[in-house]
Amino acid sequence: MTRVFTFPGQGSQAVGMGQALAESSAAAKQVFAEVDEALGQNLSRLIWDGPLEELTLTANAQPALMAVSLAAMAAMEEAGITVAGSAAYVAGHSLGEYSALAAAGSLSVADAARLLRIRGDAMQSAVPVGEGAMAAILGLELEQVEALVQQASASGACDVANDNAPGQVVVSGARAAVEKAAELAKAEGARRALMLPVSAPFHCSLMRPAAERMAQALAEIDLKTPKVPLIANVLAAPVSEPDEIRKHLIEQVTGRVRWRESIQWLADNGVDEAFEIGAGKVLAGLIKRIAPGINASSINTPDDIQKML
């Protein structure tokens, strides 16, 4: 078996996530304590007790999802399952890249938490609330959506933000342009074109101020070579060199999350098992659609770890 460990992004958050891990594993509990201390905030209480509206705020959701992923990873390590011993690669969806890097020993938990708080704040403040939007286009291929985005760009900034799976592409940009792209997609025969309940237009050119802020923040962080290569979102290929990783994390703020291509690269290079580590089951579902030959499952409870053992 050749394995990849994958780490979820925004949208997978839920009140109560990771609580069973913290209650059953001292190592998992320690991760939540480290994140709370790094942020000077009782984030774990918000994660476990809510309210969901506050947890969903970008500045909270990003470090919260990372905390749950790394708590699950710590509980796995306590049970003898390590990244270096079990996985050939790590990959993360958007903010999940920070979880992946911390799991692979490239970033400390505290640094990952602080970077994601800065990233969340910077993304939130890059565009005034209400001026940006994102939409999921279901049932059209990437090339069709790229053509629509080009047409919609006459109404403002508009980019493909996420190429998630065949027939599932997310567009992002100025609200008028994204609404136009959604309208064009329906006319083109899209099964659905859904405006997403997000607070900012992620992974598009409007995020440039956030990318500049992340360049400053990442310049101050000591990034180590990860124990296994990271499949970078913007490359859909492996990277291990710390300066390369830093560069791609900055590009990722405005760049496309090439998830479909990343999983395809893994399938083409002998990976036949994937574990999604942290909250939800979104990535496992996408992996099954992209590469049915990869056996994909999620690890987010103590029972899941026992099954993996």
C-alpha cells in the first residue's frame, strides 16, 4: 500500500469536532492546549461548544480545523501510526496545507495556528464584506467553466478558485462577476450553480493584499523540510524544499486549488490508499470521485484510529 494523508479545508467545521479525540488521547488534548496558548484564546471551547456562527468566521475556522487535524494526527502517533512510517505524501485542501505541513514536521503547531489566524484575518479584510462571492458550478468540465469565467470577467475580477473533482468547480471574485458566471453556467447546461455562504472570495486575484500579508508572516517562520513531500495545491506536484513550500503557500492565497489534478497525480504515481485526517468526510468523497482506484477513508474519531490499526 502506498498512502497519502490528506487534511480538510474550510467548510468541514462542526461544533463538537475533535472532542472525542481530546477525551481519549492525552496527545490530542495537548494539541488543543498548544493552539489555545499560541492564539491567546480559548479556541477549543468554541470548537466544542459553539456557537457555529462564531466558529465559522474565517479567522476561527482556519486554526480550528487545523487543531482538529493535528489532534487526530497526535492520537494516531500515540497509537504508533506516524507520517514518516505510514505515508508517502501529505496533501491539504487550501488551509489544509498548513495542517499537512505541521503533521509532516515542517511547521510547529503553534506557528501553524498563528499563521492561520493571520491568514484568516488577512483574507477576511482583503475585500469588504458583500463585495466578493464564490459559486460552485456542478456538472460542467473545467474547460467549460474557464471559458465562462473569461466572459464573466467583463463584470469584474473572476477566477477558478477550486478544481475539486470532475464536474465540481468553484469560481471566486467580485459578486457581480460571480453571479454572471453562475448565470452563464446554467445557460451552458450546468446541473447546478450555487452561490456559497462564504465571507470572502478566496483563491482569486482580489486576495492580493492577503497574499502580501502572508509573504511577510511566512518570511518570519522557520520552515523545515517535511518528513514526506507535500503535494502543493498550486502545482499539483510534490515539493519538499522549504523555500519552495513558502513560495507556493503565498501563491496559494490568490491561486487555484488544483485538487483534482493533485489526486490524479497521486493515483498516477502509485498511491492506492488515502486517509482524510480531521473534521468531516469531504476530501474522502472527492478522492473516490477523482480516482476510484484509491481506497479513501476518514479519520476523525478514536474508533476510526482503532479501525486503521
